[in-house]
Amino acid sequence: MNDILGGHLVGKYLREVEKVDTVFCLSGGHIEAILDSFTEYRIRAIDVRHEQACAMMAHAWSIYTGRPGVCLVTAGPGFTNALTGIVNAFLDNAPVVVLCGRHPLRDDLKGALQEMNQIDMVKPVTKWAATCYDTKRIPEYLAAAFRNASSGRPGPVFLELPPDILNVKVPVEKAPMPKAPARKFTVHPDDWDLKQAADVINAAKKPLLMGGSGVGMSCCSVALGQFVERTGIPFILLNNGRGELADNHPLSLWDVGNTGLMLGLTQADVLVAVGVRFNWLLQSGAVIPPHVKVVRIDIDPTEIDRNRTADVGLVGDAQSVLNQLLPLVKRADHSEWVDMLRKASRSFLETELRLRSSPSYPIHPIRLVARIQEAIGDDALYVVDGGDTSYFGLTGLTSKEKAGVLGTSSGLLGCLGTGIPFGIAAKLARPDKKVVVLNGDGSFGFNAMEFDTMVRHNIPVLVIVNNDQAWGMIKHSQELSIGCDRLQCAELGERRYEKMVEGLGGHGEFVTRDEEIVPAIRRALESGRPACVNVMTDPTATSPATPLFYQALKME
């Protein structure tokens, strides 16, 4: 009989059963045997400079590939460093498999190096968490981890693997590889509920569809396209669902952005909400007037009436439910309603549209975004990370790609620093696409050392810094709240981030004038290296999101 090391069982299972070819990690003594298995089983290890980045990369991998992302961290500080990324994945419903080292079982309660209760810390922010105590059961535990990450409402899972099971050999026959699941279980709504939903949609004069991350995880572009084209319903796709249908689809409202959404919500008579939570970004549902009938589709039954009772609730996977609705809804023409929404939105956006088209000194952030779009186009993956930067990027950038414009810091955790790790994972998952990260200067600092990761692994991502020399949203909120003369911990000053990138082996550009933006972007892309274009922008510019953020914090 052949013997196999416990750590090698990990690599064998990942590669042979789950077909995992990329793992995001940072090395450590407790996990050495797993790291060695990557060589044995030809798994690409992307080693980072901080564990939060590898959890964030695994999160992004799940979005751009539709498969669970895998990260590997060592015990103690490796685990605690990764917690921010794990929590972000949990609140974003991202299927991430976190493999983690642990102090040896034999040293429990002896004061071992990095001995701590990791399981109880991580349980509240994962779907499933376990410790494997038997080398022979490693494949079984890994199978459970992947099942739990992907089933139902997705989310991160955590598997703790002590070194005294990883560094033990067992006969291969004693640790069989489970087969990958051959089926997917889907909950379906009742026929009566489907008929009720169809009746509401068919009777609508001013319907609106709002889709969220559940649309993206369902990969329902065909079903969604058929549904909106038959019903004539205008739509906007948010979060990780954006790009399931292209931003330039004739019925998409992304040409007028969040303004179109907010006007649509207040004036619609029917809202079809698909895989989207009514969270703080929608004022917990308060932005939807009482007269609007709500048809809600979600894989999680607890979401159907959360923060707003649905008139009709359909529990199930978005693709499945839309396919079931399709033969029940009537063909309709809502072009007048769509035109009215667009015209009204553009009147509200008059100032913003003028800023997009007009050079200014200093450079306005919305003008920077327009110039980025001009230089790169819609055949790219855009990642946006920051406070005010998120508003400007999400409203001004468009893409024809799935998850083509992703706001990584605008989720429930509001986690800054996600942009660079997400950009790296995007480029690894979609190497044929240009990947552009639009970073605030504050958020850039969290994971800027991952430029070293990009250089070492030859991952040519372009990072453009919207450098307003401050934590912009915080600064402008403080100006509203405590006054311009009492700002605290909000200003950063002019920093030459591009020179740091050059020092790490990347390409750097420094921009202060409008006419320099497009040439700098093109030189950065042509360099073929990880690149930073550091653009000095107007420090007084703020977005409409800032007063809303300020008001939300001040409400009692």
C-alpha cells in the first residue's frame, strides 16, 4: 500500500475532486505540508504580503469564476489577519473556503506557539467551521467545506487543520476521495405564488427590476435577458450582479446610474427585487414608497420580508424562478416609462454630466472617471474601492463584462482596501481582460504592498489613484459636522504612490492635469507591468453619497 502525507491529501482533494488550480495564501510553519502538496499536484499558489489580501482574493475569485475561492493561512496572527476578509465575504454571501493552520493537538492547554481558540472566533462569521482531528478524514472534511460554501445562500467556511494530522502519513486506501456532487438542489416557489407574481407584473404600468448579488451567483443572464425583454421592464443590476446583462442593454438604467434607480423606486408601481437585500444602501427599504407593490425573489426565505413585507415572495435560485415566471408574464412595452425615467434622471444629473465632459484644474474625480472610460472602454473589468471614489466610479464607469464594474468597498462591511486584492484575482481569473482598479488614496494604502505580489507573479493590473489627499468621505462629513477648522485624522497630504510602485518593480505615472490622464493610462497599459497612475484630484470635490452617509450616522 502507498502512504500519503496528510498535507498532501489536501492538495490531492483540491486538484482531483474540486478541480482547484489556484490558491491564495501566505506561508507558515503550521501549514508547510499543505504548501508542499501544491507542488505535487500542480496548484498555483499566489502568496501575498498580508493574509487579509488572500481572503479578499479568494472572495473575488468566486465572483469572477462562479466557483468557490480557496485561501490558506497559518495559525495565530495569520488567522487573525485574515478575519477582515472572511467577514467581508460573509456579509457579501461569497463562497470562500478558508483553510487554516492550528497549534498541534498534542499541545492543547500547554501554552503552545500561537495557541488560541480560532474556531469560536470565526463561527459567527462563517456558514460552517470545523477542526479535523483525523488524517484519514481530511478529504471528508474538505468535501463538507465545499458543500457548505456553495449550497443555498453561499458564504465562507473555515476548516482548521492541525500540524499533527498534516504531518502524518496514512495509506491512500484509508483516505478515499469523495466524489464531487453530481447534482444541485434548488427550491422552487409554489405555482400559486408564481401566478400571483405574474399577475402583479402583468398589471404594472411603471415596473422596475432591481437585481443584486443573487443574480450574479445564479449566472442567470439568459433567463434574465428573456424576462426583461418580454416584460419590457427597465432594470438596474447592483453589487456582484452588475454585468449579468451588459450596462448598455437598452433597458438598463446604468446610463443614468443611481439617480435612475432612486427616481424609479419612488415613481414605480411595481418593484421586482431579485437576489438583493434591502440594507442600509436602500435605507433598509425605506426608500420604497408604501404604494409600490414588491415582488421579491431570493434563495434565502428569511430575506423575503426583511425590512419590507413583500406583496409576493418567491423563494428560490434567481435563474430557476425567472425561468418559471417566463411563460406566465405577458409581452409588454414600457418604452414611455423608460424614456421618462431617463429624461428625469438626466435633468437631475445636469451638473454631473457637465463635469464629466469639461476639463478642470484641479481635476474633478468624475472627470477622471470619464477620461478612464475614454481611454479604456467597456471591454475591461473595473474594480472600484473607496468612499466618494465608489460613487464616482460606479456611476461613471460602464462595462459589457459580467461583474465588469465592481464596487468592492460599498457592501455591508464597507471594507476599504479590497480593490487591489480584487483586481489581482480578476486578472488571474480573466487573464484576457484589462483589469483596472480605481482606488481612493486612503483605501490604496491598506494593501499597497500587494504590488509586490503582482510583480513577483507577473500580474499586470492597472491601479489608478483618485488622490484627493484625504479620507475624502470622512473629511467632508467632518466639515458638515464639526467644521473645517476642527478636522481630525482626515487629511493625508500629497503622496507619490507611483514612486513606491516603481520601487517594487512596477510602472508609475504622476498626473496633475486633464490632458495628461489618457496618455499616462495608455503608457501604463503598454508597459505590460503592474502599474500605478497617481492622479491628483480636487480635494474639495464630494459626492452625493457623503451627505447621505453623514445623515445616516447622525440619525437617532
